[in-house]
Amino acid sequence: MEYLPLFAALKDRPVLVIGGGEIAARKIVFLRRAGAKIQVVATRLDPEVHELAEQGQIHWLATEFTEEQIDNVFLVIAATNNRELNQRVFAAADARHRLVNVVDNQPLCSFIFPSIVDRSPLLIAISSGGNAPVLARLLREKIEALLPKELGRMAEVAGRWRERIKDTLKTTAERRRFWERAFRGRFASLMAAGNQQAAEQVLAQTLQQPERAQGEIILVGAGPGDAGLLTLRGLQVLQQADVVFYDHLVTDEIRELVRRDADLICVGKRAGKHAVPQHETNRMLTDAAREGKTVVRLKGGDPFIFGRGGEELQAAAAAGIPFQVVPGVTAASGATAYAGIPLTHREHAQSVTFVTGHYKPDSAPFDWAQLAQSRQTLAIYMGTMKAAEISAQLIKHGRDGTTPVAVISRGTRADQQVSTGTLQQLENLAKDAPMPALLVIGEVVNLHHELAWFQHTTGAEGFASVVNLA
């Protein structure tokens, strides 16, 4: 380890910056965030830096560098393209035992600037020791995506509560367990939702009755299959879960993103093959939450679009279990996008209707006349087994039998298949389609051959065309 990571307290400390250009301006931004008293030496200042000087937010000390300027400062930054000047600055600072950074010149640095993930007061610094700054930046971008924005506010609240927690919980082990539970549980969820008052009430309740920790249920949409379509919030929640109840539609790649020590329980349903009855799933969810666990219900697509998510949360509400919802990319949106079929288009469809082909026998019948109207797109979930009825009813109620249709199987996944044809061919197209499959009916399907960009397609006549992967 060539560098010891340190966090320097710069508030109200003098820092000398040599240079007034673009690079100096970038360093000044971070120094100001840390509260440093910034002194600048430069022959001229870029407009951005000059404005700060005019506003009195930095001090333009001089136009020429002298060694004595270093005597009364905490650290020094040289941000010029003058190699001789940079060498002089480094030598003067080093002789006076001042920390110095010459930008983009590692040998002339006694400290280096890391890539910073800022969730103040929580900070994460990433450094390659000056060897690969671009790699450090790329890692920072990945960590930025993983860490919720509310972490800083959580840290501030935790700081205010530290003494109260120490007064109540006497051992380090008790306090550690308390905070682990808080940062993974309902407190964290309420902070993420912006409800700080309720979050602090949860801290108070947990502190009074630590043995009765409150669990919750988080309904998460996993998207149509491609793990890259899982939302950022969905990924964050999967990393907090104590137990995850998932459906068959949730792919292996998405399940791999769940926290390693969380329990994974399949309660999947397939048409005609319900592995776990819905009422039993509801009971399992509420029982786990009553044990104080963070319970994630992971569902394919979006949980509120033909996903029974509403029913499950009604059960949670009836049981007095707190809950939240993380939406997902629904199959109609994801699968059609990957198939190159826009759901709406000014020349072809002014509206889109989502329909389920799987409904309760005692539910109201479809308004076939409305569904058969032209210049609209129908996206039909779970409709392959009723494809013959759908085709016949739409044609009977006025939709032209030559209307383009597509059957998108396993949409967005590596083995996605797209079969296209006409409404009168729908039964044959859907008959052997791999599951899960989405039916798309409307003139927009004609755009598939022009806009398809992902994997392979198969037409009604059995031809196959290969499109380039994006």
C-alpha cells in the first residue's frame, strides 16, 4: 500500500492553489465543499474562478508564486501547465513538510485526490495510487449507482441518535445489532421514501422494544427478464432483503443479485400449475414480516400490471404490515422494445391497451367491440392458450384478419423469439411459442422488420433473419 487513505478536515484551514484555469476550478469546487479557505496564485483567472474571487468566496493572493506563500497554509495544489513552476512548488512545499499535489504529475505529489462518492457526511474515496485514474472513476460510477442518495441523511440521523443509543444499549454488540437492523429495515425504507419523521419514530420504537423489531413487505418488479432492466431501486432493495419470495418468471441472473445470506423461496405460478395458492403466499409474506424481517416479494415485469401485486398488498394492509412498492419494466414495454415494435406510432397507433388473456371465470367479459377498433395496439399478456378465441372475436367484431400480429416469446432474454404474421394466423403462431409469451396486435408490428435490433426473428412462413446485437 503506497498511500494511506486519510480524510482531512479542511474547514476554515488555508489551502493554496497555484493556477486559475479549468483544472484549478475543478479542484476549487471540492475544496469549497470541504469549507477550506482558498488562496489562489495565478497570472489570470478563468471567468468561473474570477467570479468566486469577486464574490469573496476565494482570495486571489498574487499573480506570481513565491516560496513564502506556502509558510502559513495547510496544503498546496499546483494546477498549471508550467513544468518548471510545478517543480518549484513541489520542492518548496516538500521542504516545509506541507502536503502538496501537482495535478497529473504523480511523482510530484505527497497526496493524491481520489475519486469521491459523496453522500455527506458519508464519503467513499477510490484511488489507484495514480496508476489508473480512469479505472478509479469507472468504479466510482458503479458505486454511485449502487448507493441510495438518502444515505447521507441516514448518517446524519444516526449521528444525532448515537448518544441516546449508547445510553440505552450498554454493549457494543447490542448497538451493532441495533444499527444493522435499522439500516436494513423499516428505518432505511422510510428514509428512502422521504419520511424522516416516521423513520425516527421507528428508531424510538425499536429502542424501547428491541425484541419486537418491525418488519415490512417490499413489492419489487423484476422486469421482463434481462437483468439489466432491473431498476436501480430494485437492486438496492434486493441487497437489503432478509427473505425473497419470487416467481418463476424471475430469471436466474436477477436472483443472483439478491443479498447472499437472504433466504430465497419460490412461490411461482404458471398457468394451470399454481405451485403455491395465492392465499398461502399472502400468509407467508405477512408471517415473515411479523418476525421482523425485511420481506421482498419479487415479481416478473411490473407487480401492478397483471401481477396480483395489489392483492398481496391488500393482505399486508389487512394484517397491519407496512409495505412499499418498487415498480418494474412491464413485459409489454420491455419485450416490444427489444423486438423493435413501438407500442404507439403517429402513423399507425394512437393508443395502446394492455389486456390479460388469463382471467377469473366469473369476471366481466371483454368489450370485444372496443378492443377490435383500428389504429390501436393490443398487448395481450398470458394469451397464447386463448389465441384462437382472441383472433376469432376480434375478427368477428370488425378487426381486419390481415392486421399484423407478433408473438414475442421470452422477451428481452438471450433466447428471445419473435414470430410475426396476421391476425387470422394468430392461433398457429401462438401454438408452439415458448413461454412466457406476449401477443401484440396492430399495425405497429410492421415496424419490427425495420427496427428489430436484438437476437433472432422468425416470420409466419418460417423464415429467419439475423439482426445485429446492440
